[in-house]
Amino acid sequence: MVKIMNTRKPLTIVTFVCTLVFIVLGTLPLQASGQTYTKENFLFSYHYKPVSFSLADDGSFYGTLENGSVFSQAPILSNPSVRLNKFTVDQAAFYTSDQGTFQASTNLVALSIYSYLSNA
């Protein structure tokens, strides 16, 4: 008869606590308290969920995020063949369209980029 010995050491309290802390910290979003979205940090920041979301008469959307930030998304033109919207939250702004998402300094520049992408 062969006797198999258990060579594994029992899980100690310290190991258990360290593992638990690692799991909890690893699953929390990396965020600074009072963080403001900017064009520099928006892509790599934690994105909070909306807690309110409303549709305005002009077709734009606006609402509030879990952290209190206000966001909006408004169409640039009322022409249904041009699907270009400006999304803003805090200090960050970018454009979303059926041709992709991009940043532009003004609505006119955004329309120019949209036109280029549509004809490419």
C-alpha cells in the first residue's frame, strides 16, 4: 500500500487576508477622488454609469453620472443623412458618428472629418 502524504501547507490567516486584499483591490476601478474627465484622461479613466438620462426635444441627450458629472450628446446637424453627434462630459468632448469616433477642435472641423470619412 502506498501512502500519499499531503505536502500542501494549510492556508494561513495572513495568506488568506493578503489574497483577499489583492482580489478586492484588483477588481476596484482605479480612480482618483474628485476626478474630472478631460480630453487627456477620458479614454483611460474609469467610466461611471449614468444615473439619469433624458431626451430633449431637439434630439439631444443629457444626464448625470454616478460621480455627479453631467454629460450630453447633441446632434451637430438636424439633417438625418448626417449622423454626427458631439458628446461632452466635464472638460472632455469628442464626436461620435456612423463613420467612427474622433476628436476635433470645432464642429466645423468635425463636419470636415466626417465628410472625409464618408467619402473614403
